[in-house]
Amino acid sequence: EAGVTQSPTHLIKTRGQQATLRCSPISGHTSVYWYQQALGLGLQFLLWYDEGEERNRGNFPPRFSGRQFPNYSSELNVNALELEDSALYLCASSPLAGENNEQFFGPGTRLTVL
Amino acid sequence: KNEVEQSPQNLTAQEGEFITINCSYSVGISALHWLQQHPGGGIVSLFMLSSGKKKHGRLIATINIQEKHSSLHITASHPRDSAVYICAVLFYNTDKLIFGTGTRLQVFP
């Protein structure tokens, strides 16, 4: 069974640009979570999607947004990129709604903002 | 306040040693995850537990709800166990995972 996949692996952008990151959950999983791991900081919760709807978001500005498609894959969009957005962005999926279910993580997308 | 603390921050061991990583949290939780992050960033979920003890191979995770404390043990450690181990907690009063800062483990041959 294929795991959670993310693309691209690496992404380099300049300040002010927009970045789009993609995630495909494990087949059968309906919930997708996005996390940010900035250099020197721990993982922080960004967004949670389930059944196509945003269920919760972390303490991030509206520049961070996303969506979940009917096939449960998800996109994370970051607008007006700032230098401090440089981080590893991790996607995770779980078979049931709610963060108290085991999550399976993807390999991450490393975003560098120059 | 929902807080998660891990100790130690860094841990060095010789191959074969028994490893213990600790996680303490501030208030009641509904679940606790132990995650492993290898260099390069990939994260693997090791355990999810809300009570008692779980074992998978050389890894054992325990949780004491009354003491608000969990431990991750690695028996017969191996250099391939070298990674960052992260504790993540789902508190009762929120539906967001709160992560510890991680424990960086290096196991030398």
C-alpha cells in the first residue's frame, strides 16, 4: 500500500511569490493535516481537512490556505511568501476524522524563500 | 496552558544501550503520539497511545495518565535508531496536536 506522498520534494521561491504544495493521502484516508517545521522550531499544526472541508487551522496568517479535493488529495497554498516561510512542510493523513487518530506522515516538501 | 516537554534534548548512546526518552504534558489528554524523524525530514509515526503500554519490535512506549508522563524506550539500540524523536499530544480542550521540541538521539557503533 502506498504511503502519503507529497510534491514537490523541494521548492525554491522568492519573496512575494506564491507556493503550492501537494499531498496525496493513503488510499481510504479522508483526513489530511498540514504541519510546518521551521528551522530551529518544532512542528506546528497548520491546517486540517476532512471530507473536503477545513476543520481547523493553527495560528497562521490567512496567507496560508488550502483545499481538499474530492479524491481527498490536498493543496497547501502560501501567498505573498516571506523569508520566514522557509520550512519543511509535512502532510499527514488518517483514516478517520479527528486528530486523536493515528496519523501517517509524508516525506515533506522543503520550501526555501529567497 | 497546553504544554509538552521532552527530555533530554540530546542523547548520545553506544550501540546496544537501553534508551529512554521522556515526555511530560500539562493537562489532560485524549491521545499521545511518538514520532520519529530522520535526517532529511521524513516522519514516521511510531505509536499512538492513550493508556498503558505498547510494544513494537525493540520499541516500547508507556504512558502514566495520573502523572501526565510518557516514555519511549529503545532496547538494544542501533546506529540506525539515530533520529529525532518527537512527542505529540492531543489535549482534551483542543483538537490540535501540540508537539514537543524533540529529542535528538545519536547511537554510535
